[in-house]
Amino acid sequence: MTEEEAKKAIQNIPIGGKLQLLKKNGDIVEVVLASHDTESIEKKVYNNLTVPTMPPALIVQGKRWGTFRQELEEIVTIAHIES
């Protein structure tokens, strides 16, 4: 899924809305939308620590995982199931 497709799919969904994500591997994951931000994160260097570039992703909350980034390249479809 491209960043533009993801932004269009979530633009009218409120923060806290429940989503089902169909992933490329066939998994269906139920999550809660935590942010409308889908931007990638550029590489950053802090003294001896390098944080690699992170691709565009949805910021979501899952039951077991807390808040995390779900990379857009792994998502096929986003379905809004509850506000």
C-alpha cells in the first residue's frame, strides 16, 4: 500500500477508531488508530548510535504490543470497523 492510499483510507477515521489490517502474508490484525501520521523517518545519528531510515507506516495500538508502527508496504487493505 502506498502512503497516499493509506492517508486516503484513514483520513475520515478518528484517532481511537478500530481498524482491521489485511497484510500481504494473509494475516488480519485488529488495531486502534493512534495517529494520522504516516511519514517515513529519516536516518539519524546520535554520537555512537545510528537509527536507520524507517519506511512509511501507520501508528497503531495493539492489545499485546502497545503502540507500534505497522509498515505500509506490508498492508494490502485497511478496513474501519468501529469508531
